[in-house]
Amino acid sequence: MKESFTEIKENEKFRVVEIFRTVEGEGRWVGLPITFLRLEGCNLRCEWCDTTYSYDGISFKEYSLNELIEKVEEFGLKRVCITGGEPFYSQNLPVLVEEFLKRDYKVFIETNGTLWLPKIKEIFNENLYITCSPKPPFYFVHPELIPFISELKFVVDNYITVKNIINPNLEKLLKNDVIVLQPESNLPERVEKALEIQDELLKIGIESRIIPQCHKVLGLP
């Protein structure tokens, strides 16, 4: 007999690296209290990644959907950030997101933008906020993801140039004040480069915000 959708959800297992309460340290929602849920696995290997343990294949615990929801609810917040690794690497991500949305959570997803799961389109609403942080060397963003992106976050490292940001496929987004420039590891030289990129963008009519990793400044996870 075919399983019902409810039974399928109950049988889902999620590989979770860590769950913790903190304040949002990056992007446009910086400073607000939030629960972070880090899923295991990633399809990229960025050289400056500060969460390599999220894809080492061993640093995770399996949770059922109910166990995971109960764990997040212990923190008493109605904001949850699903991060990684790469959340879209987990094929059952939409099941988790849908459950949080049903419970009136504001759900944030942090993604590198290279992967897509069609079910996200079906469950998307105003309480789902997707931050896309395109990665070098190609800064590729999956075309199906683009209409659902709320924020574009670019790590200002040794590689990035304005040309990497001015992607024709992102043209409509770029004009909507959604760009965050994040200096790599809060390094002074990266802050200086971010200021230069910000000026270059402004010359062509595109606003951007320079926001460091504030949680690191505060000594928070």
C-alpha cells in the first residue's frame, strides 16, 4: 500500500550537524535572535569555508522530523535559519521548510545558489526568506532559484570583482537593494575592497550594503 504524505514526512530523517540559538550575524537581518539549524553536506569546497565540519561525513546526528521540530521549539523563537553546508543538498529540505511554515515560523535558507528543489516553488510564501551567496570561480546561480531569492550576499575575497556581481540573469534582483557585500573574515583589506566595489556599483545605479560577520565580532557562534 502506498504511503500517505503524512507517513512519508514522519519517516523522513535529517542529517543535522548542529542546532543552536544565537543572533543573526550576517546579511540584512543582522542582530535579531534566531535559531540556527545546520544540515550536513555540501556540493562545493570553498577554500575560505569556516564550517568544513558540516560536510566531513561524520559530524552529524540523524533526527526525525518531529524530533527536529521539537528541538528547535525548545529555543522559543519563531525565526529559524536553515544553513549548511548547502541546505539544498538535502533532498528532503522542502519537507522541513513546509513544516516550519505551517507552524508560523519565519524561515531563512542560506544557499550557494547552485542547486534547486522544485517543491520549494510549491510551498514558497512571504515567510520564506532565501539568501543566496554565489561562490567563485563561476558565481553560478540556478535559474529556477532566481525568482525566489530575497538577498544576494557576496563574500568579498581575493577573487571577486564587480563583473562577478553584474550577472545579466540577476538584473531585476540587482536593482532592488538586495546586495550585501561581506568582507572575508572581517579582514581590513577586504573591507577596503568592499568599499571600492560598493562605489563601482553605485556608479551604475546599484545599491549595496557592507555588512561584516557580526557574530564573530560579538564572539558568538
